[in-house]
Amino acid sequence: MNLKQLEEVLYKYLSTERVKNFQVKTLCEVARVSRGSFYYHFKGIEDFSESIFIKDLNRILLSNQYDNFSSRMLQLLKVLKDNQIFYTNLVYLGADKAFGKNVEVALFEILRYYARGRGCYSEPTLVRISKAMYHTIYYWIMHNCEDQIHQIHTCLFLQFQELDRQKELHDTIGM
């Protein structure tokens, strides 16, 4: 199965206008991939949408292209805004309970990777920040990215500052 081809077809169809329904049958026909092969790798369109969303999060937030996590988050917000129709459709198609939970877990893993390099951190804090990130991004996307990028970035940046405060507190107590 050509996953790249499936992603390109999905991007092409979901980037032009809001869709209410997009079927695996259509995706597979246009991508010239058998439905059996698709279902071997994914449970359905929701699972495929989720995998693309998480892949994009990882690609941007784990990139070495940007100096710090704040810059990476800003880049993510720009990508989401620039491809607003696509990501709105992607989130809409994946809008089930598992989508949100799995994206939160992916964000948690990204944050844990980031926090490990900075020293001491609290897992409950990472859980709270990953949930806040997901909900902030989700509602921003679902409300057509109405708020300015810098406003959303500031909301998220305030969450990251808690990690820095934890490290400072640990360094102070540990002295």
C-alpha cells in the first residue's frame, strides 16, 4: 500500500472545501489502493485522519529546524492556520473520543521528550499541559482559527513556563 499516495489524495480532497463526509471507498478509488489493504493498516477514516494529524505534530514539534520548543509551537500554529480547511476537515473526520485521547498521548510523548532534555519534570504536569495543548488547538481549529496566532501561542507558552518553574524549583530545593 502506498501510504504517501493516500495522504496526497486525502490532502487534495480535504484542502479545498469543508466536507461533511469522506468515505474510504472514495479515497481508495482515487489513490488506486484496495480497500482491503487500507483496512489492514487502519480501522477506518477516523484512524487514518488521526495518524496524519499525529504525524504532522511529530514532524513539526520534534524537528531540529527550530531553535526551541516555543518556535516549534509557533511553526505548528502557522501550518495549521495556512492549511486551515484541511486540518478542520481532518479533525472533523477524526472527531471521536479516541482521536482526542490519542492526540493527547502523542502530545504527552512529545512534551516528555522535550522535558527530559531540560532535567526534572512531573508527569502529571506533562499530562495537564498536553491536555491543555490539545484542547486549545482543537477549539482554535474548530472555530476557524479566528484568534490570532500570537494569542494562541501565548496561551500555550504560559503552559510551557510551568515546566521551567518546576525545574527552577527542583534546582532550588536540590541545592
